[in-house]
Amino acid sequence: METLPIDMEGMMALKAVGVGLTVLGAGIGIGNIGASAVEGIARQPEATNKIQTAMLIAAALIEGTALFGIVAATFLV
């Protein structure tokens, strides 16, 4: 089986697409979390602390996943 030659510009383009999709997905996910948290706080102001805590934990998990995706796209391609 013969391997196809891929030039360095093609590799960099694939890395850029992978990183871009990762960052876009993380941004959308964190935006949805923030919007839902604001809506929840508006509906139940007495639960503000619990909602903010859950929001921060979820945002941190998404950021960790996004960082892993960026590293994977950078080093594995």
C-alpha cells in the first residue's frame, strides 16, 4: 500500500481547521451554559450560588476538553 505525500502546507491547514473547530465548539458550549445560567438565575434568584457553581464547573470541563482537542489537533496531525 502506497502512502500519499502530504506537503507541510496541507498539514498546517488541517491543524488550523482542527483547532478552529475545537475553539468554535468550546465557545458555543460555554455560551449556551452562560445563557442557561442567566435564565435560571432570572427564574430563581434564590438559587444563584448553586447555579453559578454548576456553571463554572461545566465551563471548566468544556475548557479542559477544548484544550485537549487543541493539543491533539496540533500534535497528532
